[in-house]
Amino acid sequence: MRLYLIRHGESANNAVESSTGETNGRVPDPELTEMGHQQARFLADHLADPQGDPIHHSAVAREGGQLGFDLTHVYCSLMTRSIMTAQYVAKACELPLAAHADIFEYHGVYEETADGGKVAVPGPDRKHFNRTFPNLELPAELGHGGWYNRPFETLEPFLQRSKQVALDFQRRHAGTEDSVALVIHGDLIDQLINEFTGSERHPENYADHRGTNWGVHNTSITRIDFTSRSRTVVYTNRLQHLPPELITR
């Protein structure tokens, strides 16, 4: 299996924080900015390019010298910025788009209170997704209440969820030639790399609220190859598909 961890395009919340350095004005479930849509279009064209991925793990043979991503599956979270980005990818690659209930961003869907607290909100329901994203394959367990039926997520539940997500996708695609794209979120990408490589979360790297072991920009691509004996990070935070003026954090 080849696994591509892809961060969504720039969201309205990303733009607020980049311009002000603060989270004042953030919303629980932001859409892409116009910049984010541009990034997603460049990303989709790159992933559909038959010459788009010439960098390969030496232990993974590619028949006929294939140089493309050759995606077989595209997954997204139920967060709007992830769906919007992944729709471009699925359309360009002529693949169905499947939402996964557990690959959402750290903390979940929440709003900030006047006193600086953070409170979970339900998020959209099945009716909303059917109306707004009619081609999105929804999880069977998604009901008619908001999909985020959980409390505000703290660190330990996030780490446990990340571990389960890593195991789930290995079970789904282990022993296959599948080329799988997860169009997801920065903190989750960071922790999935930690999970797959056995890396520790070094406390000093996470002291700042935007700190991580692994830097990932909007629509960046990280590739991990799985063989019967190894998990190898082939590259991280790859941004060759974007012109410099479209690179955002």
C-alpha cells in the first residue's frame, strides 16, 4: 500500500490566524478561502498527472515504470474544508469520495466562549451532507443529529483516536497494491506519522499551539509506503504542485 496524507486547502480559520496571529473570529467548521480553492485545484491536477509522483521507495516495485500517484481511494473527514478539498481530487482522479467519521481535526468541532473556554458543537447532520455534498459517500453510522456527537477533544482521546485510525487504514488496505489518499488535517497528519514511524511527541515541539513534530502546509502531500516488513516515509510536506504565492500554513 501507498498512503498519501494530504492536508486540506487554506480555510477561513487558517486565514484569520495567519493574518492576526490569534483565533478571534474563528468558526467551528470553516469553508475554504478563495486561496484554498486555488490550492485544491492545483493539488487535484497534480494528483491526476500520470507523471506526478516520480519519487519511489526503492523496495516498492512499480510495474512499467509508473510515475503517477495512481490513486485507488480518496477519503476525507466530515469537516467542510476537508470535503471541499477532496472533491477536487476525487473529480480529477475519477474516483468516489468516501467520508470517514474518525479522521477529523484535533479538538473536533467547537466554538470558543467569551471567557476563553472551548465547547463542542454538533456539526452538520446527514440531511445537510446529502443536500450540500450529494456525491459524498457517508459513513453508515451517521444519523440525523449532528455528526460530531462527542465532547471537546483533549490530548489523550486524540492520541487514542489517532492510533485507531492508523490501525483501521492498515486493516482496510494491508497486503494490497492500493494507493490511498486521506485528505485530512494538520494535527492528525502529524500524529499519524508519529504512529506509523513510532516517533515520540517531543514536548518542546508541542509547547506552542501550532507546534508539531512534522510541519505540513495547506495541500501538502506526505507519502508513506507499506511493505510486508516496513513502513517508510518517502517524503513529507511536498508542495511542488503549488506556485510560491499559493503556499500557506
